[in-house]
Amino acid sequence: MIQHDSGDQPLVGLRVLVVEDNFPMALLVQRALESAGAQVVGPFPSLARTFDALADNAPDCAVLDVNLDIEDVYPLADHLQSGSVPFLLASGYDDSHFPERFANCPRLEKPYDIDRLINAVRALRRSAN
């Protein structure tokens, strides 16, 4: 089990969608969120699989890798934004890569550590309330 500094489970009851095409990173994110008490939806490596899953149930928030192999995650981000689902964009890109409509969107710069991930998702939880 992955441990983080807070020692508690600050994300208990939170359904977090994870979209990440790098399998080791997806697994790391999933384990970290679950150790913090979240219920992980996914992780999903592509938009098609993610949209299929969203048809069944909306998450409380999402962690989105910007670059999914040959596609960007922006259509999904637009969909989540239209449904008022808070999300963060995880990327190693600089600000010039992001469309203007996501200028104020929370971001997590890759590579990131577990504590930064948990704190960023905790902030998403607060923004949803």
C-alpha cells in the first residue's frame, strides 16, 4: 500500500476518474488515490473507453493525462466541464500547449509525487463542494 504524509484517508467517499495511457503511471495514481480512500474509476488509457464508462456513472472529479498516445484529452475535459465535474490536467507540457479555455484549470506537472497528487485531488474535492 502506498503511504502519503498525512497518514489519514482524506479522499474517503470520493469517486475519481483517472485517464492515463502510461500503464505504470496509471497504476501508481490508482494505488495512491485508493490508499487515500478514493474510489477510482478506471484508469482508462483512451477517450473511447472513458466515454463508455462515463455513460454509466459520473465521477466526483478527475485526473486527466493531457496526451493520450495519439489523442489529446481535451474533448473529455470539455465534457466534464459542461457537467460541472472538476478535473486537473496532468502534463509535462508548458503553458503554451494548453487551449485558452483551460487557462485557469488546475494542473499537475509531470513528474509529480504522491503528496502533490493527493493534495491536488483534495483541492478538487473542495472546489466541488
